[in-house]
Amino acid sequence: MTALPDFDAWELPVSEARDKLAEVVAAAEAGKVVHLTRHGRRVAAVVPEAMAETADSQVRELSQRFASKHRALLDRLAE
């Protein structure tokens, strides 16, 4: 199997990623971001778990701040 490039982030077609899933996961475990492409366009990314957890936490925090700041508007929209 061909070795994957040694960059902090790289791109790989989804069709090729299927055949190299173990290497893609290993790259994420090593701190690399793997952007998956379809027809040359980025459609997804495999990221290190710590990065995903950080993003999840930030999205939750922003959602809660937005909801508390705009509660009246959200209540009207829900009616």
C-alpha cells in the first residue's frame, strides 16, 4: 500500500479513502486533518478526536449563548 503524504493536512478522494481507511484514521490519530474530496471538492474531513471535541464544545457554547440572548425570538418562531 502506498504511504500517505506526511503533511499536517492533506486531501484524498473518497473513493481512495475507502481503500486506505486504516491509514486515514492513523493520520488523524497522529494529529493530521484529512480532507475527503468528491470530484475535486472537499466534502468531509477526518480530524483528530481532540479537535472534534473542541469544535463540539464551541458549537454547544455558542448555541447556548445565542439561545439565551435571543430567547424571545426563538419562542416566537416556535409558535
